Amino acid sequence: MEPGGGSSRGMIRRVAEKAAVTPLTIGESCGVFGVFAPGEEAARLAYFGLFALQHRGQESAGIATSDGNAITVYKDLGLVAQVFDEGKLASLTGDMAIGHTRYSTTGSTVWANSQPTYRDLGDASIALSHNGNLTNTSVLGQQFDRSGASTDSELMTQALAEAIEAGASLPKAIATVAPEFEGAFTLAIMDRKTLVGIRDPMGFRPLCLGALGEGWVIASETAALDIIGAKFVREVSPGEMVVITSDGVESHFPFAAAQPQMCVFEFVYFARPDSRLYGEEIHSARRRMGERLAEQSHVDVDIVVPVPESGIPGAQGYAARAGIPYIDGLVKNRYIGRTFINPSQSMRDLGVRMKLNAMPGELGGRRVVLVDDSIVRGSTTRQLVQMVREAGATEIHLRILSPPYRWPCFYGMDTGDRSTLLAAGKEVADIAEYLAVDSLAYLELDGLLAATGAPADGFCTACLSGNYPTDVPMTADKFLLERS
Ligand code: AMP
């Protein structure tokens, strides 16, 4: 039986009617950033902030700035350092900026989907950066003019533009229309003189507030504050809107209160290890996940080896708790990122070897516990196991720092439908057989939640438990299991 219930749809509270119009491209888990720094070059600060958030999205990058009179936007496909150079940053003038890095594992990598989005409203023009997915775009598409909108982020921009054209200020427009949005949305929005940061009432995706001299910064993760020397002030609360102007910061709560539901995968995989969420340093939380996994699934081996980078803190915790030596048996190419040059088929077949390589000198003749944070599709993991075996490991015991990933995410982690998820509909023994490991153990959900150090009821665990905290409005197709 599935952990979340008996049937594949059992825990979904409501699957709404199939959208009457073609669904919009959904947004993805991304990095957002905003800064108001009087007298400073905001574009340069945004560039460094985005650089620290690069792990949250490698498909495209963009910055919008305001000099108080006009908004300028530059965005393109590629990594932050590929998209921007001195000349482009110099043309982005002003002391207020928002930025965005876009992530997707599937979906279209086209310029039109890059952010910030922009609407020319004369003196009231706006730019917007979004992290998350809305779950009611079909309803919103009937409510607002969706003709120019190809993504949920653009639809939100359009909704705001309509309220602003009707006479509302930016904060008032957000407070009026944002309660219509359902699902995950952490936003950085600005007009020429106001910077706004907002989290949806459940706070699926993170946002923090920092102080920088006379100015203010908002960012998906605290690591983006550190890189520009901003002082962490606090996390923006779920449902909170912070309005930043030359008068300072105001806090508003435009939504009905809800139980916070931060994505637990922020702790497992997404967030940088040096960021803090719910006041907890992510690296320490991941180390605790490893400790708990060692307690839960001890096995007699010679060495504990992490899958870099994501498995490192967990493997350290596992090794320390189990009293087994921690060894780097795999090396990751540090310069790997998504490139926009498609490798040839023969290179693609090399697959994981482009990212990771195994060292026979460390692995040969040894019984290995291999630690990684998660298995999604299983294709990387399967190749990796084979590589470790070829490097001479005599036994491979795979330990995963989160429970089986069995349910599709609707809130910003674009990991595909159920048919692409290795663990969907499978028992752990079947997964172990597919991956060709000697044993396989996943950290139990209770252990994962306890390891975060944050309140256990403060997380969305839908991908692991099947318990969706909101109505799920897409077609039911995303739930079908069609693996051949
Ligand atoms: P696979 O075996 O193909 O499922 O790949 C497993 C690896 O994917 C693990 O090392 C994870 O760190 C990584 N991973 C987990 N979630 C994601 C995600 N949303 N996007 C990309 N990689 C991910």
C-alpha cells in the first residue's frame, strides 16, 4: 500500500474539472531576489544575489532595475554569469532591482518563459519574479485576460496590471488579487518606487528579509544575503507581504491564516547547505538526516561514501553515527551545469559520467554504504551504482536521506508525472532490484521531519506522503502510472 493511502488518488482532496482552455505552462522552483539600496548599483547586488541562488535554477536569469523614473529589464537563457556582463549590468541603472533564476527539469526552455516578467503601465509599470506553481491557473485564466500570458507568472502579472489600471497602488493591487491565487507563490515585485516581497499563505517556497546599510534585501535563501554582506533580519512569514520603500519596511497579511506548509524538499535537496530555513542551518539538518538513517538501517560495511554534492552532509552524519569511515569515493565535476549545447547521443550515453566519476583506489574491494538525498527518476542512481560496482565495490548498500518519492509535485518541483517517478507504485524491494544494489533503505518520514529541527506540521510532504495540502486542479493524468 502507498504510504499516503490505498489508492493512487486517495489523498487528493479534489481533482477539479479538466481545464476548459489549454493549461498554461506552469512555473518552476526558482530563485528570487529583490534589493532596494539607496545610492548603490542595485543591478550589481542582484547579480551577486542571483549568483548565490544559481542552484535554484539554471535555465534562465534576469534582472529588472528601477532608477525611480523607469524600469529596465534584461533576461536571457543561460547561467547568471553567461547572461550578464559588465556592459549589461551597467545598462541596468538604479538603486532598486529584482532578479530571477529559472529552474525546470521538463518544460520549455524558451526566452519567453524567462523572468522577471514586465508590464508597461506608464508611470505604474511593474516587474515580477516568481518561485512556485499556481494550482488554479485555469480558473484565473477565465477571470483575467490571459491572451498575452504563457505562464502562471505572466498571468499573475496580468492580474496585477488589471488592478493597477483600475487605480490601485502596487501593494493594494497585490493585496486585492493575490488572495485569488492558489498554490505556491513566492514573489518579488516592483514598480518604479516600491519593492514588494510576498509568500503564499502556506509558505511553500522560502523568502527572507535582510538589511543592507540604509536599504533592504529579499531573497529565496539566506545565502544570497551573505554573499552581498546583508544582515539577516528574519524569514518573511507564510502569508506575509513586505512593502519596501524609501520610508522603510511595512508588513501586511492579506490572506486568511493557514497552516504553514514549506516544501520539505527544500531541506532535502533544493536549498544550499549554508542557507537557513525555519531558523535551522540546512547542512546541520542534512547531517542529522544521516544520523537518523544510520540508526534506522545499520549495516556492516567498510566505508560510507556520499553521492556529491547532495549526499555529503548526510553521509557525514551516517558515518559518524555508525562509526564507519567516511570516504570520498566519487568525484563531481565542479563545472557541470546545464548547458544549452545538446551533447551528441554517444556523449549522452555516457550519462552520469559527465557529472561524476568513481575512484577504484577508494572503492575497490570494499563493502560500501552509498548515501544520496533522494531518488526521483532513478536513472542517475542506477548508472551510479553500476559505476561504483565497476570501480570494485564488493557490496553496495544504498541509503537515501528521504522517503520514497512517489507523488507528483504541483507546487514548484517539476519532477514530472507519476509514470516517471521510480518509486511510484513500487515496493522498496522492487526498487532495490531495479537499481541492482545489495540493500536499500530510505529515511522514514518521521525521522526526516524530526531531523529538520523545525515543527513537523510545518511542511508539505505531498511528494513523499501523497497528502496534498491544497486542492489539486490539474488533469488526473499526472497521477496515472503507465511505466512499461
Ligand atoms: P535519479 O536517480 O535520476 O532520480 O537522480 C537522483 C539525483 O537527483 C539525486 O542525486 C538528487 O540529488 C537529484 N535530485 C533530486 N531532486 C531533484 C530535482 N528536483 N531536480 C534535479 N535533480 C534532483
